Amino acid sequence: MERTRNIGIVAHIDAGKTTTTERVLFYTGRIHRMGEVHDGNTVTDWMDQEKERGITITSAAISCYWTQRPEGVPRNFPDQACRINIIDTPGHVDFTAEVERSMRVLDGAVAVFCGVAGVQPQTETVWRQADKYQVPRIAFVNKMDRVGADFDRVVQEMRTKLGAYAYPVAIPLGNGDDLRGVVDVVGQKAIVYDPEDPTGERYEVRELKPEEELRTQSVLEQLVAVVSDKDDEIAELLIEDRPVSPKALQRAIRRLTVRQELVPVIGGSAFRNRGVQFLLDAVIDYLPSPLEAAPMTATLNDRTEETVEIEPDDRKPFCGLAFKLWTDPFVGRLVFLRVYRGTLEKGKTVHNAVTGRKERISRLLLIQADKRTDVTAIHSGDIAAMVGARDVVTGHTLCAPKSPLLLEPPSFPEPVISMAIEPRTTADRDRLQDGLRRLADEDPTFRRAVNAETGQLIVSGMGELHLEIIRDRLLKEFKVDANAGAPQIAYRETVTRVAQGTGKFIRQSGGKGQYGHVDLRLEPRPAGEGVEILERISGGAIPKEFLPAVRSGLEESVTSGVLAGYQMVDVRVVVVDGSFHEVDSSELAFKMAAIFAFRDAAQEAGLALLEPIMAVEVYTPEEHQGDIIGDINRRRGKIANLNAKGRTAIVSAEVPLAEMFGYATAVRSLSKGRASHSMHPLRFDAVPPQIVSQMLDPGERYAVQA
């Protein structure tokens, strides 16, 4: 385990995560030809949707081994290969859940920064996620071959925008088109790549030239100074005026990185194959093994809630966390698992600490992106997949039956955008339900539900691209062609004044006829008090046996509404009078009479259309606060409160739901991707008359105006 590293590659979209991962796999011998994102032939972007769009959508796991090292540079494990388990994560904000669950099971992370753009919005998000799960990091400033790249500016942005204690351990040698290699600050050596070798495999390690030595010495002095502030061993050497050797400095940097007190920074260019080998060395030298990572805390049982720290040990009872599900067309349902303690063997039975059920593991697989390798057992510190677990979902803890433990699951944000979806044909209906169920199992930020009021099937996700990918997968993987659009708004109707109504249902056809007569009063009630139906009949104007039919007709009228077919709320219906015929009266006649009386009264009671109002809270950097407020005002919103937390403004508002479609995209655009928002239902308010006029037919408009 001391020679194992579980790392994630995280960054803003288009910072170069997948390209960096591709170079890592090439230099470690996992692949023999480097793919490119724009060509759609990279290993970790294997889904059709990823190849078409040139972005990472789902986190891909892959393993490799690293043994190379430039001569003369110190290393912790000189003669033994180190296994690196890599998870390449998405950078788009719509797929932030993939980063969230990956962070939960990683021991370390490589944060990739664009040398031109620096700290970007999604970089801040993934950095906060790493802080949340206490994941040690090293930083790789990529794209130093591009015009406008500035290594020092990016490092400074890490300190100011992220609050990171970031200092270089390898600086670029050259800049832009003149990028020739990297300078190892700790070892005081230059690693210069052969310009005739496009693969970046040939390089030389040489002494620094005088002009290179001047800058590198300055960076080294700063690095030693900041390390000595936090590490007693280096501080003691400086106090005693003894030299700080490269090995001693490297050990100190490792200690601080593991404790998340320092972020080593490396410059280079993955696309130009500069500095990736040094990045691999830094992963081995500075990021923790499973033995050094912060111990995982588990709950012994739900009753006592007593906690215990889990230390990785193959000889102790098994315990692992399911962090991802995937449906493979050939293998079936895959459950991705991080083993925190013990050994899991194929064919064994494990206990699901969440459901209390037993799960038999039929197969164990090591995942290499879209390729699978069968194994007989997995051990502490491993990330693998299992087949055969039926009732396991993301966040479930699997453990030995005689040693039940419960690990904290990853947390996920709530969906921010919804759309209605329906199959084009009857034959697609069953396949649609099956496809949505599988996709919801795989993705905890994707939700599906039937709206009881509108009857629509509503799917919800983290953004428009997220839902677009869902539709594309339904078509290509599950062969379901579906229509999609904005969900219908569940409006309400009410009345604004007291009105009387009369309803008569009289039919004569030569034999027994139909006769029913109902008089009622319709009254508005205070908001939130609901519907009330009362009977105030005297003298037996309506026989008791017909009163249930009258109530049934009124309940049906309240449900279907009068103005636009929406349910009525906050009204009181009082049945005051009526009449009956000893022969012709029937339940049907009185039910219809009640419906007619209700409609008659409603036309005179000042009908009003109500719309759902959402409580919206937007977290945005101060510089974008004005744009956010202006956009809320354009959406008929009302600002309820303005607060500040540090340099973040918190805008609280009340906005009609009808104006909130596409807001997730709008708020990202207005804030350059740096703002986030949440919303929940608040109440119903009257729709402004001008909006009602646009929604209703001319005849219905007249009823509202009257």
C-alpha cells in the first residue's frame, strides 16, 4: 500500500485534464499511442457523447505503474514501481456530482490550471470539494506553451482566490513557443526535452545555466522559507545554520502536503509533452498512500452512533464504500467500490450496512476506462468494481457480516432545472421507464417523477447540458425516442369576492325525467386555508340522500376549475337552498345542478389565476451582484434581502416559477460561471392581468376582467 496512489485529475473545463491523463498513460506504458481530445480517441473519454462533444462527462478510472526518474533527482522509492489509480473527472459544472463522489474516495488530487486563464470558476468549485473531503493536492499549471501564459500570475491567483499555500517545486523553462522543459527547484536541475522528439520521451537532465540559476535559487529560498514556517525539521536546520539537503526538503514538502498545509506547484504543457514525467514523480513523492491518508471515520451502528477510525489493513474485516454505479452493456450492473479495510474475494457475501441485506459478489473487476479485467480479490486501498450486488446504490457501505460499519456517503447538490419528457410511441413507453430508472441509479443528481397535477413525467438535473446528455443516452443506449419540453406550470384558481349561483338540471323525455336544483354562495378565504364545503339548507329543500351527490359535484368543480382548468384554492362553498321533484330527482341530476351552480357563481366571483412563487437564493461574487439583481427584476422578481459573507454577496428574492426556466444557465452566464443558486416553493400569488391576457382565450379574458 505504501507504493499505491489513488488520485483524481480535477480542473475547470478545457484546462487539460484528459490530455494530461492521456500523457500519463503513455509515459507509464499503459498505452502506446497518445490520443487527442479533439480527435475523440482518448482512453478516458470513451463514451460516444464525450467523443462527439470533446468533453468529459463521466469520471473514468484507470491504473498505471511508474518507475522512471531523471538521473540525479532524489526519489522516495528508487527501485520499486508505484501503482497509480487515476480518476479523470469532468470539468463542466453540470457534472459536478462526478467530482463530488470521486473526491470522497480519493487520497490525493492533481489540480490542473490553465496557464493563460488561471483560476477559473469551476476550479473554485472543485477546490472547495477537495477542502470538504480533506484531499491533499498538487497543482499542475498546464498550457505554458500558449501565448499569454504566466506561471507566476497563476500561482499568485491560487493564493489569493483559493487561499492555497501554493509554492513552486518545478518552474517552466521558457515560455510560449520557447517552452523547452522544466526546472526542478528542489534538486536544482534543468530537465530539457529534445525538440526533435514530438513524444517528449527523450530529455536530458543538466546543470543550471547562470541565468537559470539566478531565478531558481530565488524560488528555492522562498520555498525553504515557507516550508520552515510549518515544518520543525527544516526550521531547526535553518536555526542551526546547517544546509537543507534536497532529500530533507522533499520529505518536509511531503509531510506538509499530506497534512494539506502546502500545495506544490509544477509548470508544463501536457499537449506539448513537457513536464508530465516530473508531475508523475511529484505524485509519488508528495501525495499520500492509503496508509498516510487521513483515517476514515465510520459509525458502529445506528443506535449508539459510536464512531471508530478505520485503518487500512488487509488482515482486518472488510469495509468499503460504493461510490458509483454504471450499466455495462456486456457485464451488466457495475458497482464501483473503494476498499478502506480488509480483503474482498470473488464469490463472498458482504453485508449492506444501509439496507441490512446480504449481497453476494459474483465477479470482481479492475476498471481500465471502458475495459475490464477479472480479478479474484481486491485489497485495502484498491478502487475496483463488482458484479452481482442488486440493491446497492451510490453511498452504501459494504462490510463483513460480522463487523457492521457505516461510512459517511458523499453528498450531492439538488437538481436546478427540469423538463417534461414523453415517449413518441406506445412501444417506447416501457423502454423509457427502464432507461430513466437505470440512469437515475447511476446519477444521484438526476431525478424523475410524475407530476400528480399535470400528469407529466418530469426529469430534473444540474443543467441543460446534463439533460441533453440524458436524452442522447436514452436514444443511443436504450433505443428510446422521446419528446421533451418545458414542464407545465401547476397554476391555481381562486375567487376575489362573494357571489351567488344557481344551477338547475331539468330533463323531460316522455318517461321519468331528471330534476335537480341547487343554490349556493361562493366566498374567498385567506391564502393557505384551502377549500371548505358547507351545507346550510333548511326545511329539507334538498333531501339528505342527494347531499353526497351535491358534494361530489362541487368537489369535481373545485378540482377542474372554471377559468383555465386548474384546481381552485382558498374558497368556501356554502349550499344555501334548492328544490327537488319527488319522482324525477336523482343523484345525477343534483350532481350536475351543483356543477352548474358553482360555475354560475364563479363567473360573478372575480376569478383570479394564481402562479407558484419560488424563494430564490443566489450566491455570487460582489462584482456580479448588480447583474444578478437586474436579471431578477426582469423576471418579475422581488428582492427580499441582500447579505454578504466575505466577498460573496447573497441575494434573496421571490420570483414566479414561470420565469425561472433556464435560470441555471443564465446565472452562470451573468457571473462567468462563478455564481450558484438554490430555490424552493414559497406560495401562490395572483398572476398580473397583462400576463393572464396573454395566456387565455378572449372569452376567458372577459370572465377575468368581469
